[in-house]
Amino acid sequence: MSSKVEQLQYLMSCLRDEAFGCTWDKKQTYKSIAPYTLEEAYEVLDAIEREDFDHLKEELGDLLFQVIFYAQMAEEEQRFTFDDIAAGIVEKMLRRHPHVFPEGDITRFGEPTMLSEEQIAQQWQQIKAQEKGKKPDGSSLLDEVPASMPALMQAVKIQQKVAKVGFDWPDVAPVFDKIREELDELEEAMKEQNRLHVEEEMGDVLFAVSNLARHLNVSPDVALNKTNIKFRRRFGRIEALVSAQNKTLTDCSLEELDRYWDQTKREGL
């Protein structure tokens, strides 16, 4: 085996070996390991956010193992191989980067591109549309957005799709108005004490806020994750401050905890 990737492929085939493989690995399916794939992807994002590059190397390995796992199962079923996966993405990237590979040949570079970043993005979308071809009758523009995608990410993808056909506000001001409108409707739903209506209106608020994030060119998932990290950091400091007083969190009133919270902010956490 000449490469580490080949070693990894061989290792996976051994784990799935009918006679001598690992019982757990042998019984897995595409659907059963899908949650692990999502978990590994989030762990990659977490390592990037923390700029923990040693951990990032490890997490990327775990994510690669997921791809190897799918490829092994597909090869067993004679569907496709890992090489087919790699070949497919190489062909796609060559096709979608004519400004870098004008002849679609990986061995031949073109001249330095004069296209702007916006023009390159437009070109990318045009090529994607050509690849997908004409949509079958009865299909929806939103069929391409996976329903299994995390909710905030899915909301942004939906908004991006409809914006391309003109269903969007021209600037950010009406988005703020929409958020205020949705907050008012949520408050009214709360007065009704109807849980299902509250849930519906809460969803509308989140959809509107994710739309604001899109207009501001901010990923709501990334922004919320950063806030989660900040909250963890500050709350950890509160726990340390409370412990230093030989107290527990439940010994403290909300006013005391708020004072500790303000202290963490003053400390720049």
C-alpha cells in the first residue's frame, strides 16, 4: 500500500470483513452512520472556531473516515468506489473553474483570471444550473434544499434560492420591520396561551432573524455558535467565582449571578 489513504481503505475493508471484521462496523448502514457524520462535521467546525489546529487534524481524520466508511459500503454493493468519489469531485471542480482550467485539463493552467469574485460566483451558479439541466414538471425550486439540513442553515438556503428569482427585499431595512412584526405576533400568541401557535410564531421569528443574517452576509449558525462559546466561557467564570466563595450556584440569587455575569464582561471574557 503506497499511501496512507490506501492503508485507511484497507483498514476499513478489514473492519467490514464478513468473517473476521468488527461486529459493530459490519452491521452499520448508510443511515446508521449518518448521525456520526454530522457530529464529526460539527467537531471540525468547533476545532476551527477555537483555532485548535492539532485537534482540527484529528477531527478531519474522523470526517475522512466517514467518507471511507460510505465508500466501502458502496463498493461492497458494487455501486461506486472511493476513487469514483474522488474522480467525480475532480471533474466537477475542473468544470466549475474554467477561469483556472480553461480547457478542463488539470495539467494545464490558464492565464491569471481578470474576473472579480462576484463574477466568479455568478459563473459558478450558471455552471451549476447547466449541470442540473431542465427541472422535471412539478418540481420546485426548493427541492434542491435538503429537508434534513439543520434548521437555521436550511432557512438561509431557502432564502438564497428564492432571492435568485427576485423574491427578496432590496435592502436590510424591511427585514428589521419584518422581525418586529413577527415579535409582535409572537407576543400576541403568548397571550392566547396556545403552545402550537407560539411555536409557529417562534419559528417565524427565527426565520426572519436568519434572513437578517443573510442580508448582513453573516452565517446565523456560525454567529450563534460564537455566542454559545462566549456564554460557556462566561458561565464557567461565574462557576469559578461562586466556588471561590465556598458556595454553589443554587445558593446564589439571580441578582448575585447577574453581578458575577457583569464582572465577567468587565474582565473582557
